[in-house]
Amino acid sequence: MRYDVFSIFPDFFVSPLNQTILKRAIQNNIISVNIHDIRDYAEGKHRTTDDYPYGGGSGMVMKVQPIVDAVKDVKSKIGVTTESIKIILTTPQGRTFNQKIAGELAGFKNIMIICGRYEGIDERVKDIICPDEISIGDYVLSGGELPALVIIDAVSRYVPGVLGSESSVEADTFSDGLLKYPQYTRPEEFRGLKVPSVLLSGKHGEIEKWRRSESIRVTLAKRPDLLENAELTEEDKEIIKGSGN
């Protein structure tokens, strides 16, 4: 999978992309992450990428020309088809990113991410490029670089070979609409707190049953709203009913 990220702060990505899972995936040529400096496409002596908003107001707005030209240039160089590419604009106005969207995006061979800054971007960028607008939450960040990294990390986990075990994605929190069950490792006992005996039993069927029950219990306690859209079996519903909710 190939990612192309457009930002006016390309150095922002140096350290995160040189750590752990993403670093190994890049080194093994499983994914590639190409960072493009929007300033390189800006016209004029000073390579300006932002300007004052028409109509007045505080802050600055990112200009349309550098962004449109940057995306057009990269698309032409890599020769992607409309079907294989997804162009994303990170913006608070977008649909809220979640595990389902991450899996959806993993179906594309090429993902382009435009990182907004300042008070936003010229609306004509959306008119011309028609990006998928995505937000990672209802809060304000200084720019779209962090959301871009979040998207890259979450989507890459679906790419075969990125994780050590393909089953890791299937067991991830939110993968089935529920929070993940409690996890334990050695020692077996710490300060009087013991690992649940079922996890030491070696009975895989019982362990899976316990994990499912615990996932429902944790979700019910911490994020009951997720249960509305989760894929629940009749047994799951009995667990919820038995909890008194």
C-alpha cells in the first residue's frame, strides 16, 4: 500500500514513521509513506501557502493552488486509477474515523492525505478534488498531521504482513464493535491479585467464551453506546440481560 501525505510541515512525520510497526513495514516494502511539502508547489517568490480570509476574520486560510497542483502532480507521477485511490482531507467537519472506516480504507492501493492547517483550507480544494473528509474526534488540533498519522497507523494494521500475526487485527478493540477483554501476563499473582483461573486452564473453548463475556461486560460498563451497532449473538444478549441492563 502506498500513502502520499501533503503537508507544509513534512518533518513532522520523520520520527513517528521511524518507530516500531510502521518502521518495519516500510523497511520491508509492505507499505510506503511519501511526504510531499505543499510549499514546493506554491507560486511566487516566497512560496506562500496561506493568506487572509475573504470577508475578514482571524487566522489564515490555506490557498487552493498549491494543494490542487500538488495532488495533481503526484497522481500523474504514480499513474493511479480512480478506483485504486482514496484522497482524504483531515478536517473537524469530516466523518468521525473508526475501526470500520480503517478497514474500508484498507481496500485501496493508494491513499492520499491532505493535512489542513490554520483556520482551514480554501473551500475550492474540496470542490476540485472531492476528498473524503475525515475527523479523528471532536476536539481541536493545530493541524492535520497527527490525524494523518493516526489514519496511516490504523489502516496499515489491515495490510497483510504489517503485523506479526494476522489474527491480531481480528482481536483488536472495536474490530467486532466491542471493547477488548482484559489482558494478563506473568506473574500469575501480584500483590494478592491473581490471573483469572480460566486463562490458566488450557481449555481454549472456555477461554474464548470468557473473553467474549468480558468484552461485553467491559463495553457495557465503559461504552454502552457501542452495543447498539455491535454484532451480538443470542448468547451475548443473555449476558447483557443478566447484567441487569
